[in-house]
Amino acid sequence: MQDDSKQHRNSKDKQLENYRSRDKDKKMTTNQGLKLSEDEFSLKAGERGPTLMEDFHFREKMTHFDHERIPERVVHARGYAAHGEFEVYESLKKYTKAKFLQEPGKKTPVFVRFSTVAGSRGSGELARDVRGFATKFYTEEGNYDLVGNNIPVFFIQDAIKFPDLVHALKPEPHNEIPQAATAHDTFWDFIANNQESAHMIMWAMSDRAIPRSFRMMEGFGVHTFRFVNEEGQASFVKFHWKPKLGVHSVVWDEAQKLNGKNPDFHRQDLYESIENGDFPEFELGIQIIDEEDEFKFDFDILDPTKLWPEEVVPVKIIGKMTLNRNVDNVFAETEQVAFHPGNVVPGIDFTNDPLLQGRLFSYTDTQLIRLGGPNFHELPINRPVCPFHNNQRDGYGRQTINVGQVSYHKNSLADNTPSTSSEEEGGYTHYQEKIDGRKIRARSDSFRDHFSQAILFWNSMSNPEKEHIISAFSFELGMCKEKSVRQQVVDMLANINLELAKTVAENVGVNPPSNFTGPQITNSSPALSQENTVKKTDTRKIAVLIGQGFNKNAAVVIEALENLGTMPVVISEKQGRIQGREGSVIQVDQTFLTSDSVLFDSVYVIGGTDVSHQFVQDAAYFIKEAFSHYKPIGASYEGAKLLDELELPSNAGIIKGDTPEDFLEEYTKAIAEHRFWNRKTY
Ligand code: HDD
């Protein structure tokens, strides 16, 4: 639980404190402050008679309940958020005048909401889907929102197609099936008929779409934005969040099982890591392209289906975000937070990316319906930490009491205030980009290459990653009923890689294309492969399978694992304490019934001399499942024997040993490795 007595950690927290209500130990009242004498029985005409209309308490309580729900977000409905802070490593003065990026060491409060895109508010979190990664910086110059995803490109190039994309990916309208999944005809029909999606669909079918944790995914601003410095000089910028724990994923079979075993797997992981003090950290990176270099690339930097390969435009790390506080109330904060890519501060500006331009309209519009009117900026979570004054007035749920008779500009009665600010005073001025063009509904020719970067992505994948992509396409298309849709997608894949297209075609029963039809692209970008990511043991969850008569030294290994930053969870047949040899005792955290291998990163088998047949059976199932998901497996004492008896088809990632000295180094290395793709499974 949060410690209320703690000093307020930053300016946002201090502001939120004004709105917190602590109801424990208080007297119950109506919303009018009237103390209540009874809250269980409605007011009736006689003990067995009808309820009376005059029962204001019943009416108030019931009416409020009847109105408790608000519309869920049209996309990104399923999300989870946390508070934190962003600290700048080095001044970005050279590129931007944004105040929160000027001084090394400066800290800015942030609120981050992670989400899936397609599913409803209650859907499983392990859907194969893009993840939203939206950050609100509460800066001294107003709120700056970086509303990104965990994939650096997007499906479409122009915002006018967003409703089509979303209609296609949401459950089909005639039967509202399937929930939180793109494995259905309309989505793939959209992809095949809107081939600008080729690059993004490769990412969406890659391991990126089934992250192990919100803490282990990258975030991207996607669009090209503009930095403007004090001298008015502009440069193009792309934003990256890099997780300190590296980028890691689960496997598809595991994801599907997780959705059943624990549909809250990602939020629980985030919530618990923050409660445990293992604060998730992401470094902020920027890629910069000078204005004069706008046309030096073989792609259009305004095209949101293109990334800037890190090997061509390096990512410069400029700061770090630490998520260090869970919300007090999910509805008040996570649900009511309103992001908007148009929330910018001086020094950050837009470009003419047509997807970004459309987003600049959509977000305010959606909040108006979702949050019920134009005053959502007054909700505590959305309030800037700096003062805000203007002549906007009234509307549903207005909270501010604007004092005085004047609510217009210009005026003389209030000395023409609130007054505007000059640029020097911090007034926002739009970058004076020269625009010269005809009014036209068209796509720029420079946006027409849909396949080069899809190929670059494919070329950059390791073999296991390529296999996962093939399986993902085969699964998703395999769920499409219309053969023509499957065929069209496979034909589209022939523009990316022939082997990919042919294998998928065979798997989904359509004609394999005979020729490669895309551009000749041979380069790759190693930064895109998860094989090259950071590999660490920190906070990895280990299922420790332990039974009656366990070796008394087991506790030493478990403690050592804990000291190495992993999170061992003791699992046995029954809850309570179990007896080891020579008087040793251990407390069981979970049972085979309440737990499952998919909830863990690794299994460590200890066993015992007095275990039952049931224990052996349950442990065998647990181990085999972890094994088939390529997870590292450790074993000591009787556990090693149990493992031998299973005759697993491969030794890759299987570490045995009885003492911390002969075992831990190799085992923790295996845990950091995450998965052993070279393992031959069943
Ligand atoms: Fe969007 C929500 C990210 C394109 C319209 N979007 C939303 C959220 C994220 C993104 C992370 C959830 C924010 C939260 O947690 O509350 N969206 C993106 C990215 C895009 C993108 C990275 C492409 C680069 N979005 C996009 C387009 C449009 C929208 C082209 C419409 C023109 N997005 C919305 C929305 C949502 C939204 C309908 C739903 C809920 C909300 O805004 O607050 O307005």
C-alpha cells in the first residue's frame, strides 16, 4: 500500500493531494454532507411495504451508481498507468528551448499509460497487438504529451484512414467476434488492400506484439516532430524510449494461456514491481535530422510508415524516466487521463506528417465525448502544474470559480487580462514553416514505397524471430475464413520475402507465389532485432518447485537467487509450511493449482525425498510447459533426478547443480538469456 505520510514527491503529487479523499474512520454522509443513520435498508411504507419516493438517500446512492461508467476509449481501452519522473542527462539547448530539457539533472513529473489497442477495457492483456506508450510530462510551461506506441511506425500514412483501420481491426460488427485479436477476415482484408501497412504489419506479427512486460518494451513517438531552439533554428526529431531491462517477449502459446491464467498479467507486473521498489526505467533517446537534410534520405521523413535506421541516424540518449508510484485510484487517474499529441510546449512543434496532422484534431474530440464535456482539463490528473488562465467558461462539470465580470479578450475592464505573452515571456509561437502548395487530396509520390523498410525489418531479424513471424502470419491468416483474403495477404508478402510468402501460403492453404515482386533491399538494421537487446536477471520471476523432504541447503540457493535480484516464488502441492530434511522448513507461496509455468520466467526444481506421485505429475507438467516455451530451467538435489526422468529432448538452457558456487553463475546467465531458441522442443 502507498504510504500516505510520505512527503509529496513532486509538484504533480502535491497538486493531486488537494483532491485525495481519505474515507477511512470517517462518518458516512450523503453527498450533501448529511450524516446517515442507516445504509442497508431503503425507506418503506411498513416493514414489508413498497419503497418510498422520498428516500433521498436511496435515490442518490442508486443514481450515482447508475452513472458510474463512462464510454471506454475507442482504441487503447485496456490500459494501466503509473506516476514517475523524468530526469535530463544533458542539456538539449542546442536543439530546443523546451524548459524541461535545458538543465542536466532537472526533474519533471510524468504520468505514463500503457495499453493494448484493439481490446475492450476488460480484455486480456496478452493480445497480439501494438502497445500504447503515452507519457504526460507536467512541465513548468504546461503539459507536454508524447503519445506513442511500442512500434516505431504505423499502419497508415494519412489520418483520414484511421476510422477504416480501426473498423477493420475491431471485432466484426455482425457478431462482435473476436475480442482483442486481429486474427479475422476484416483486419487482413484491410491490410491486403491498404499496402502502406506492409512495414507495420511485419512489426505487429513479430515478437514485439507480445511483450513480456510493459517494463520490457521500447516506446516510440512514431512521427517526426520538430525541435526549435532559442535562436528559432529548427531540426527534425524522433523520440525513443529504451527500457533499461531490455526488450523481451513471450511466445504465442504462452500469451494465449496467460490471457486465461491471468488476463491482468501486464498490469500486475507493473503494479507489483513499483510496490516492490523495482522502479521501471526507460531512457529517452532522440534522433535528429537537420532541416537542410530533409531530402537526403531514400524515404520521406514525414512518412509515418518509415523509421530512421539507428545505424544511419544514431539515437542519442538524453534522459531517463523512472516510474515510482502507482495510482491511488484507477478510475480517477488512469481512466480519466486525457492525452493529446497536440499538447506541446515552446521548443517542440509538429511537422506535416499527415497522420500527425489528423491526430491533432482527433484527441480533443474523443475526450469531449468520453469525459463528457469541455472541462476535462480540470480533472486532477489532467491539470498542468503551472497556472492556467483564459476566457473559457462554463460547460458540464466546471470546477473553477472564475471570479470577476470579464471573460473576453480584448477588454479594458480587467486591464486587458489575462494577457498574451511574447515569445521571450514563454508565449508559444508556431514554427514559421514556409508552405507553398495547391489544395489537393492526394498522397505524395515520396510516400509510395511500401516495401523497402518491411524488407529491412525482415532482413534484420534473427532466425528464431523470422520463424515467429512466419508462425504469427500463419496463425492469423489461418483464422480468416475467406480464402481470397488469405491469398491476397500472401501475394502481398511476396513483395517482402518469397520464403516468408511461400511458407505462409503452404500453412494456410493458398497458392504459393512463384516470384519475388518487391524491391531489391539487402541491408539490415541490427538495432531492430531483440536478439541484440539488454539481457538482465533483474526482477525475473522464478517458480521454485519444492516438496516434502527437500534438501536443507535449498534455502541457501533460494536466498542467493533473491540476492541476485530475481524473484523466487515457492510452489508446492499445498499452501502453508513444508518440512525439509534435518528439521528445515519452508513457507509455500503458491500451489500447482493457483500457479502455472506461464506466469514465470524460469523454473527451478528442487523436489524432495518424500514427494507424492501427484507432486511428480504436477511438477512434470509445469517443467515440460516451461521447456516448450524455451525457458531456462534449473535443478538441484532430487529436482535434478526428476528432470532426468523426464528425458527432455534437449539440454539447452538446462542448468543443474547443488551449491550456489557450482550452479548460480550459469543459472543466472541462463535467466538473463530469457529464452533458448536453439532448444529442440517436443
Ligand atoms: Fe491514437 C488513443 C497512440 C494514431 C486517435 N493513441 C491513443 C493512445 C495511444 C495512441 C498510446 C492511448 C492514450 C491513452 O493511454 O489514453 N495513435 C497512437 C499512435 C498513433 C496513433 C502512436 C500513430 C502514430 N490515433 C492515431 C490516429 C488517430 C488516433 C491517426 C485519429 C486520427 N488515439 C486516437 C483516439 C484515442 C487514441 C481515438 C482513443 C482514446 C484517446 O484518443 O484518448 O483519439
